[in-house]
Amino acid sequence: MIISERIIKVLKERNMTQAEFAKQVGISTSTISEWKKRKTNPTVEKIMDICNVLQITPEQLLTGKGIEDEEEIAAASPESKFTPGDVQMIEDYHNLKEEQQKRLMAYMDALKKIESLEEL
């Protein structure tokens, strides 16, 4: 398996779209298409960005160790149960001021209470 095939495999395992991935890495979707056609491979400059977005190590990406076996990648990246949207939400939360975080938590509590009342 070559690098681009490993990237596509991990994208599928992470339920991440190519458009989402391209945006987070800072590449175009046509670049991913080129990888899929085996016309090009990721540039050295983008390897770390790719690894960060996919939550894998450069060793995993370059050698396939832990990627070519689905159980290994799940064990190596337990956070893989989170979607990119989940990760983004947490990052956004951490970028809020403390008061905004408190308001957001209060809003979530209110939503849970409303939901439980609607179930009655």
C-alpha cells in the first residue's frame, strides 16, 4: 500500500470527507484526486499536517504500521471514535473565553432538560 492509499483508507475509517480533509490540511480536493489516481504523492511539507488531521504518526503514514490493520489503528488512536466535527467543536470550546464557556455549558444543560421534559 502506498502513502496515498493509506490516507484514503484512514479517511474512510474516520468517516471524513475528502473536502473536510483538504480544508483542514490546506490542500485542494484535486490534489487528493491526483493521489487517488497515483499521479502524485503528498509533499514532504504536508506530511505533518496530514498526520495531525488524521491523528496518526508519520511512521504510521510512511510505513503503514498500524494503518493496514483496522484493529491496530483503533488501538493506536483511541480518539478516532470522534469525528472531525467533534474535534472542531472541542477546539472551538477551548478558544472561547471562560464566561462564554460557562454560558455554553448552561445552554447545553437547558437543552437536556427540555429534551427530558419533551419525553414525558
